[in-house]
Amino acid sequence: MSKTATLNITGQEPLELPVMEGTLGPDVIDIRTIYAKTGAFTFDPGFTSTSACESKITFIDGGKGQLYYRGYPIEQLAEHSDYLETCYLLLYGELPNKEQKAAFEQDITYHTLVHDQLARFFNGFRRDAHPMAMMVGVVGALSAFYQDSLEITNPEHRRLAENRLISKIPTLAAMCFRYSRGLPFVYPRNDLSYTENFMYMMFSTPCEEYKPNPVLVRALDRIFILHADHEQNASTSTVRLAGSSGANPFACIAAGIACLWGPAHGGANEAVLKMLDEIGDVSRVPEFMEGVKAKKYRLMGFGHRVYKNMDPRAKIMKQTCDEVLNELGLQDSPKFKLAMALEQIALNDPYFIEKKLYPNVDFYSGIVLSALGIPVSMFTVIFALARTVGWISHWHEMIAEPTQKIGRPRQLYTGATRRDYVPVEQR
Ligand code: CMC
């Protein structure tokens, strides 16, 4: 027997609502008919109880600390897969066979160059502009350069735009970094892997050959895998909402980047490093914690809307953090020791235990990125680079859905009731 839920509104007949069941996760009450049948809206600011769409891409069980991409646990992908293979999985739903993997890698590799005129956009930015400010601008500008992939109803255009975004994002991200440092842009190299190539475009100079260190390449590739998707988070929902109006994919991804920039979302690992700098020394941790508990500020890199248990990505990132610090001989660095002291105190403090606040992926990813030589201002750009495939996969899923409609939430209006205009002399 299929499940139903009954809604009783005072003075109205009870309304029976269907209950939908997913393959995993909680049941979902289908409330689509509520307004038509009762004249009432539902109220859920922050979408804490609302499924905005149906999706087959990523599953999270926040209580159990589980994260699956297309059914595969994140731990297995981080251990055995690589970022481009994970991109294929997210986009197409299955792991590629050997030929599909090689063809996809070739396709992505041969789209990494950006139109040379795009480089001139950078000259319009101040050198001290935040790299995310440049990213929002240049990614949006891609739609002005690649007009042969803007027809969203054409599957071939969609595939081309998707591949272009995945391939060009690292090139643009590296250009943002190079511009802010006053360094010449570096063209991509087709003989390098996706992640090696990104590190090469970031760190090579015309004066010296750059050889990517395999331990560091693996660490960055893992950061990319861990950040590749996270179901209907704020930036992904932004991409879906922007895309629901029929906007082109480059514009939608630029909207996602804008949303990701905020400190409660992608800006958190940047905020973790800033917080560590502000605390400065292990001796100041107790005083800092008092301020957190008095709600003067938050412990950045802790807490999550969905995970009320350890974020599974944080466990993998912590291990990667150890590997990178050992490789670079940084395990005794004061910043790392400070971070570990903070983590231990928070994990044992009743304030954090009662509120189920655990370290999230950003607590450790900031430390790893910093050890890799990536400046703090680039952290959210790295997140955007990795998340582009997640955004695209959701955009693709939504556009391919025949019943797709423009997203249009309603509201509980609490403003002024009707009143008449008063001329300025009488106010
Ligand atoms: N430090 C101290 N207290 C906190 C923290 C924190 N980091 N996070 C939540 N709380 C407290 C909060 O004050 C509230 O207390 P009370 O119930 O007494 O009012 C309670 O915990 C619940 O907080 P909330 O803001 O209602 O929870 P939320 O689910 O809306 O917020 C969050 C989730 C991630 C925005 C929040 O935990 C936070 O601001 N964390 C710090 C920023 C951060 O690390 N963000 C990265 C998130 S992971 C990256 C990603 O997936 O995008």
C-alpha cells in the first residue's frame, strides 16, 4: 500500500498527500497540490525540510556521515579513482570503461586552451582584485566566446559546453592567480594529467622547469574529488535556479561561483586560515573558544547543515593533510599544531558535542592547500574548479527532465498592507 500523509487545516476538509520514496534517504511528502487545493503555501526558509528536485547524482546521509556519488562511497573514489574519472561518473552516471575513460580524458585535455582574447579581460581588473571576483566575471564571459554551445535544447551544444567548462576552469583559475601575482600566463600542456596541468599552470615560471611532485598532485586531485559534488547545496541550487529560466550554462556556472564565494559555503576554508592567523598561538585557544561559546563568532571549519556526525570528506582530508605535511616536512609547523589543538579542544567540548558540531572538509583542506603553496585568496577558486562538474551534472539532469519548470518560490508576506501614495510635500 502506498503511503500518504494527511494535512488538516482548521475549517477545511483534510487533504491527503502522496508520500514519495527514494532509493535511499527519507520519505518525501508531495505537497505540489497544497496551494491549488487549500489556498495555503508552505513555509520553509533555508529549505531545511524541502526537496526542491528529484536527483540521481549524489546521496548524503548526514546522520551516518555517508556521501555517495552515483552510489559509490566517497572513500572508495578518493582511494581508487581520479578526478577526471569521477567527473565522468558524475556526468554520465557510470564509471567509464578503458576506452570511454581515454576518450573523455582526450576531450577534456584538448579543450583546455581559452580564447586568447579572454586574456585581455584580466587587464581590466585591479591586480589586488579577489580571484573569485575575477572568476565570476571571466566564467560568465565564456558565453561571449563560445556561442556555438549556447543552445540548451541541443544535446550536442550541451555536451560541448559541459566539456568546455570542465577543461577551461583550471586554465582560468590559474590565470586569476598569475594575474594577481604579476606573473605571465602559462598555456596548458597536453602531456600532463588534469591536476598536474593545473599545478603546472599555477607554479611554473619562464625561468625554471616545474616538475609536479606526485604526492602533492595526488593530494590536490583528492581535494578535487572530495569537492566535486554535494547534492543540493546553496551553489548547486543557485545553478539549478539560474538554469531553470533557460540561461546558458556558462552564465549558470558563474551564478554558482558567486554563491560559493560566501563564508558560510565555499569561503569557509579561507576563513579557517584567517581564523588561525587571528588566534596566532596555541596559548590563545581557550580565550578564543570562550568567544565562540559566547556566540561572538563561529569556529570556522566546524559544523555542517547536513552532517550531524563526522563529515566523511573530513576524515579523508585529515589523512591527506598528514601525507602532505610529512612529504613537505611541515608536521611541526606552528599553524598545523595550532589547528590540531583547536580540533582536539572542540571535539571534547560539551558545547560542540551537544550541538553535533564536527570538523568539516574545509577545516583540513585549508591547511593542505596552504602547504601546497596555494594562497588563501585562491582557496574558494579551487573549490569552484572542483565543484564545476557537480554544478554541470545537476544542470544537465535538470535540463534533460521533460517536466522541468522555472523555479519560483513563494513567500509569507509580512510587509505593509495596501496604502495610498502621499506626495512628497505632505510626508
Ligand atoms: N561555531 C560555533 N557554533 C556553531 C557553529 C560553529 N562553526 N556552527 C553552528 N553553531 C551553533 C549555532 O550558533 C547554533 O547554536 P544555537 O542552536 O545555540 O543557536 C547551532 O550551532 C546550529 O547552527 P545553525 O547556524 O542553525 O546551523 P546551520 O545548519 O544553519 O549552519 C553552517 C551550518 C555550516 C553554516 C554552520 O555550522 C557554520 O557557520 N559553520 C562555520 C562555517 C563553515 O565551516 N562552513 C563550511 C560548511 S562545509 C562546506 C560546504 O559543504 O559548503
